[in-house]
Amino acid sequence: MKAGLRQSMAWLHTWSGLLLGWLLLAMFVTGTSAYFREEISLWMAPELHHSQPSPETPALAWAALNATAPNAKSWDIQLPEARSPVAQLRWQPDTPQAEDGGRQRGERAVMDAGTGEPLAPRASRGGDFLYRFHFELYGVPRIWARWLVCVATMFMLVAIISGVITHKKIFKDFFTFRPGKGQRSWLDSHNATAVLALPFHFMITYSGLLIFMVMLMPWGMNAAYQDGWRGFFQDVFPREAPAAEGGAAAPMVDIAPLVARTRATFDQPVRRISVDWPNRDNAVIRVATDKAPNITDQRRGGHPTLVFNGGTGELLETQAGDAAVPGAFRVYNLLVNLHLARFADPTVRWLFFLFGVGGTAMVATGMLLWVSKRTQQLRGKAPGAALRLVNGLNIASLTGLLGALAAYFAANRLLPVELAARESWEIRVFFLTWLLALGHALLRPDRRGWVEQLAAITVLWAALPVLNLATTDSHLFSATAWRVGALAGFDLVCLLMAVAGGYALWQVVQRRPVRGQGPLPQRPRPQQSMAQGPRSERGTRTAGDGA
Amino acid sequence: MFTSLFQRLAASSGLGVASRTVAAVFGGYALAACATTALALWLPAAPATAVITANLLSFLIYTVAVLWAFATRSATRAWVGILAPALLLAALAWLGGAENLL
């Protein structure tokens, strides 16, 4: 019975893993990149790189909004912080159109934090495209894509737990590594990457489902609240509506003293200023600071805030920040905050990034193991159509996606700034490159396919810092001199990707594929070796840097 | 080994695997949904806390149901082991006032 359980779990692990492995791989690669979503967005907007935060920034933003939208319904100023050097201005025009269709996006502008000049970054979806792709794909109706992604996530949860049951000696296996042995090496890499970050894999999967619990499992809140999730959220995050009508026109106080007072009150830098009914006699100004991040914080708000009367500057309310929440919510917040790395300082962010890379490697080595095992069982016979298809899809979803990612970044530097629908063209370049890689991989689902795509991605990633050097003045050298870690780090990761790709390529080219597994004498036919791909340790690194 | 096991499973009980899969995917979801509803209504806590606790557990319940469907000896046992607790929990949820779901 015990062996029976392990066998059935092995079967479940293998087939649930294969069925959604490609989608999971794409989710892992783009999701890992999302840990540096803001840094990627910054890199993709060179027009913002010269902005320098200054103590004058709040006053400059205040003046800019007073000049641009003095009679708006509301203002929102996001001041620069470590991950973004600019000030983001948003306002809601006081016009009936703004409320049409229930969408109140409002207007927005980006301001140079040092000079107060408006900035016009090139149109780009930046890191947001990759972040969104990891849970709602692209060009698919959002609700379908989210369900599909959640089904894949559920499969992964099943694969993780059945995988642990399958390997009763999993922690012993973790220390077993047999390089250069084809399938065995893939199995060892798969075990190592899985166990190394097992808590992370479980956390990222389970919290991913929890983030979509309203969509996936609404039955409890629908039964407990008459108006379902709306009632639940009103209960959890009570919100007071702002005054419905603006009063008579009236000048507002200077913002600088309010900022200084808030900063002194909470001993934290001010991050955000919002105003209801600016320049009216019922104007309310909220000045919010950073907060010491806490891993069990609520997702929304919770920043220490002072609320002022806009006309007199009188203090109306002091909001100390997060109230204590019940234990169950702390567990929920903990899992969700871990998924989003909301609390993370740069070191922890890099750690999560590396875990994501490990997750990518785990899925990738699992997929390669599937092919390797079945190729070995052929004992030298030519692989059938199904095996060739799986191998082709593996190539496209691993090296193809990494190539598409590099092409997306290259398009950001190469497409003309004034091109119409420019941000869509960047995304088209991404998908066209991926499609090209898929076509190539399906035509050559063998060793040549791996070699050619590894060569292509090595060149592409190595080209990115060079391209950056040629097209911007915030390239690796100046970013290093300016000590802007986000920009220098981006180029360095590109170089690392190129090194990893080149190393994998070198290993595949140099060493013949693993032989001697079948009884037949081997002839150097490429088809025989199609499924071996890059061998274990390189494969891990190839996949490993896949984010 | 995986392939031969799969072939054995498929050959001996192709229908069995299909039946287990349906039990796991849909039966498991039904069980998780019933458990979430019953817990949200019956847990001795404020409504919001009961709901979030139930939801925290829901995907664990689903996963255990899926594993059960493939681990147990026969497809029939898979179905009974999922549907029986689901019905029990559905009855509990009904008693707790889940009729506003309908």
C-alpha cells in the first residue's frame, strides 16, 4: 500500500506537471521579473533617469497641480522614493465625463523631482506588462486568463505535494548530485531546485490562489454576507466616502509646512499627498509617510497619515497606521505580502528573485527530465511525434521566452520614440520573437534547436547593455558612476544572462550528448540525442537565470 | 517506470483514471466549496475572520481531496470519500443559513 501510494503520487506528479508545465514556466519567468517591476519600468523610461529628488519636490508638485488642474475633484501626489526618482501626479477632473462607465482613471503626469518640469517618458508598458502577464497573460479575456492561471497554480500545488510524497528520501536526495549522467542529472537538479526553495514554492503557489480567492472560492463570503465580497471588503477595509460636492472657491495653505510637520510627527519621510476638493472651502489634505514595513500588514493603506483642513492648515486627524488585525488576517496578510515581497528591502528582494529563478529552474528541469526519461526508454530508436512535440515546446518555452524577453527590452531602445501605439509595438516584438522561436523549435525539436536558440539568446542579452550604451546616457558606466543601482543592476543582469547562455551553449556544443544508455551501438545521429538538451548543471543555470 | 505505470493504470482502468480525474477536479472543488461555506458560517468568530479562515483552508482541502482521489484503491472509493463529506458539509452550510447562495 505504501509503495502503491508513492507510485500513484509519482504518476500524478508527472502528468499534472507536464500538462501545465509550459504555462507554469512562463508564469515563473515573468513573475520572477515582477520582483523588479519598478526597476524594469525605470530602465525602460530613460527620459526619467535624470530626475533628482530634492526637499523642494512637494512644493514643486503642489505648484504644478495648481497650474495644471486647480479645480480638480481630487489630487494625488506620489513623491520620489528609493525605487522611483520622479514625482507622479494624478488628478480627477471635476467633469461629468470622468464618472462615465464607472471608470475613474483620471489624468496623470510625471514630474522631474528636482526641477518641477513635466517629463514625457516614451510610451512603454515596462515591467507592468511582464507583471500582468504572469497572472492574466495577454490578449485573452482577463477572467479566462486568470482562471487558466489559477488552474495551473492548483496543478502546481498538487504537483508539489505529490512530489514530496513521491520522494520519501527527498532530503537525502537533495545532497545527491550525479552530473553528466543524463536523466539522473536532470532528476537530481529537479530535486535540488525543488527542495532548496520548497517553502518558497509552496508559499508562492498557495498565496497565488489566496490572492484570487474572491474569484476562485467566493462561497464562504457570499453565504456570510448579504452582498457577498463587497460586504466582506467593507467590513475588512471600512472606508469613508469623501464629500460629494466641492464647496466655494478658496485658496489653500502652503504645503511645505504640512509636509515638515508630518515628517516630524512620525519620523518617516513623506511619500504621498492627496487632496479632496483642492482650492475649495471644504478642501481636505492628507499627508502620508512611509512606514516601517511589517510582514503582516494589511494590503491597502495603513500608512501613518496627518489629515489637514486645506484652507487653514488646521490638523483634523492623526492616523497612526495599521490597527491590530485578528490572527487569521495576519496569516492571510503574511502569505500575500510574501508573494508580493511588499515588505522587502533590496537584499530580501534579491533573495526572492533568486527563489523565483530556482522555481523557474525547478519547472524547467522537470520538463527536461520528462523528455530525457522517455528518450532513454527509446534505446536509440527515433523519437515519435509526441516526444518531438514536447521537446520542441520545451525549447520554445525556455530559450524562446528568454529570447523574447531580451527582444522586448531591445525594442524599448530601438523603436522610434514618436511611433504611434509604441507600447503595443514593444509587446508585439515580444510575441513575434516568441512565435519565431516556437516555429524554429517545432522545426528542429532536437539538439540543433537547443544550440541555435542558446546562441541567439546569448547574443541578444549581451547586446542589451551595448544597445543601452549606444542609445542612452544612463548606460552601465554612468549608472555606476551615479550610483543608481536599479539601472546598473539591470545591465549587469543582462550580462549575467548572456554569460549563462554562453556557458550552456558551450557545454552543449563541446560535449557529445550522453550515450551508452541503450544496448545498440551509437551513431552520431542528431535525432538520437534530441532530447538530452543541455546537461544538468548548465540546464539549471540556463533556466536559473531565466528571469 | 512512469510510463509503464501509466500504461498499467490506463490499460487496467482507463475509465478509472478518467473517473478519478473528474472526482478530483470537480468533486474536490465541490468539497472545498462546501467546507468553505460551512466553516464561514459556523466558525465561532466575527464573520470576516470566519470567512478568511475558511478561505485560508479551502485550497488545502481541495489539494487533499485531489491527492485522495488518486491515492485510494478504487475510483468508487475516490468518489465516496469526496462526496460523503461534501454532502455532510453542504447540510451544515444549509443549516447555518447558506440559503442566500441560491
